[in-house]
Amino acid sequence: DIVMTQSPDSLAVSLGERATIHCQSSQSVLHSSNNEKYLAWYQQKPGQPPKLVIYWASTRASGVPDRFSGSGSGTDFTLTISYLQAEDVAVYYCQQYYTSPYTFGQGTKLEIK
Amino acid sequence: EVQVVESGGGLVQPGGSLRLSCAASGFTFTSHWMNWVRQAPGKGLEWVANIKQDGSEKYYVDSVKGRFTISRDNANNSLYLQMSGLRAEDTAVYYCARDSYWRYGMDVWGQGTTVTVSS
């Protein structure tokens, strides 16, 4: 199974500042057939189901503000939230969908400093 | 409105069985792979199983293989998870989630149904 490891486990950032979350996969999730990275980011607010934020490692899902961005190579990925807003407080998960089982990272809890 | 709604959760004794259901609406059910994802109390997300549009392919996380069975009824836009041999570690909120059309992630999630395994 592909192991997804996020860092840090928790993060406190001031409003208006940048938040950066890292995710590393134990093997490449770059698919040679289409050169896409099979990596997604989800946001989960308390008491709510997860919400897809980023897919193909760097494409924002529909309706997601442009302060959210994703980047990365075949095994190392980053979710960046520029100009942190109060509504961005949540737990963020990366997930690989390159191969079953579609493993998630352990989550990063983002709070306001 | 595009949505999926889970039902069927509850309290069950260790070793018991339970069948979860997921009713889909507002989209062409037969165009999408479907998933079950769970979240134990205070823990992270764990993908459990998924099923192809026509039911011909099914995949499971190792911890539920041989105990859980995913299925779908395309005529009724429904997804199921038959769970047997339940263990305390299966206690979780179970989410039904739609794979996006181009399979780049799970883009529609239900509110979840809670399964508690306890004597």
C-alpha cells in the first residue's frame, strides 16, 4: 500500500498569513499514461463531511477560492493557503488515488494563531 | 441537487452484521465509481471500498476484506455496504462518496451514518 505522510500534524497561522501543509507519498503517484499526479486534498470542518479542494495535485475544485493552491512532484506535495481566512480553519487531508487502497494522510489541523 | 444520503447505521454487537445504504440523486449514478470512506471517533479518514459503474470491479482495504461487501443497484441509484464479523475497530462514521467523472477524487460526500460496535 502507498503510505501518505503529512506534516505538520497541526499548524497555527495568523489571519492573512500563509499556511503550508506538506504531504509525502511512499511511492510515485505520477501516472505515465497522462502525466497527471493522482493526488487530492480535502478540507474537513468540524461536524461536516470532507470537501474536495484540490485534484491532480494542483487543480482547484469547483468553487474553491483561488487562495488555495497545490503543487508537487511525484512523491512530495504541498497545499498552500495564502491570506488565511477564519473559515479556512479545518483539518486537511491528502489522498492518493493512483492505486487501491486509496490511502489518506493522517491529517493536518489548521488553526488561527 | 446532486447528493448522496447514507442510512442504516446503528449499534451492533461484536461479530454482528449491518447493511449500510446510500441513496444517490441529482446525477447519473451509472456514470460514476462509488466509494465508502470511514472515520473512527477523533481519527482521520480511511478509504474502505469502491465499486465500478457496472459493479464488475470492487476493491477493499485489507482490514475489511472477507468481512465487508460493496454492491450497487443501478436501477434504484443505490450503493450498499454489507458488513459482517464486525469488530470494535469498525466503529466509525461511514461516508458514501462519489468518484468524480474523470476519477480525480471524491467530489460528492454524504453526511455519514454512524456505526457503533459494542457489547
